[in-house]
Amino acid sequence: MFVLNRFPVVCKAYVSDPVIAWRPHVMPNASPVMIERVARAIAAHTGREDWASFTSQARAAVVALREPTPEMLEAAIPNCPDWGDLPQDWQAMIDYVLNEQIS
């Protein structure tokens, strides 16, 4: 059994059942959407305050993250020969971010 972000994950390579992961159902929604957060980070890095002008660059950065590298997957679940649905889960999260509407 591995611990991923404080939640137990069982590598399906070692058990006959699929990956078992406990995921909290309640997430705080007080923070801005991810594209806005990335745009704000780019603006801050360039010393500017007009984050809205960086949304296309932020979207491009998030698109670049859509395909997790093997190293990223290994970091999430070390020493597991089968990452199960983790790559698809990652892509689903990125797709969600790409479809979020900035208010």
C-alpha cells in the first residue's frame, strides 16, 4: 500500500482489485479557477498586474501539462509498475481546467 497525499492507494499490480483510493468529496471553491491562477502567476513573474492579458499563455501552459511524463507518474505512485488510470485521471483534471470559465 502506498500513501498518496495522505490517502491510501493500493497499487493494482499487487492486488487483484482495481486501484483503491479514497477521494474527498468536498473541495473548497473559494479560489479562482486554475487558468486565472496560472495567468496571475505569469503576470507576477513578469512584474505586471494585468493578469487577464496572460490567459492565453496560461491556457497554453496548462495544455502542455496535459500529458503526464513517466517521471510525474512515478512521483505520484513510486515503484508501481502499473499506474492504472492515473494518466487518464490526470488528463481529465487538465481537461476540466481547460473548460473552466473565467469570471
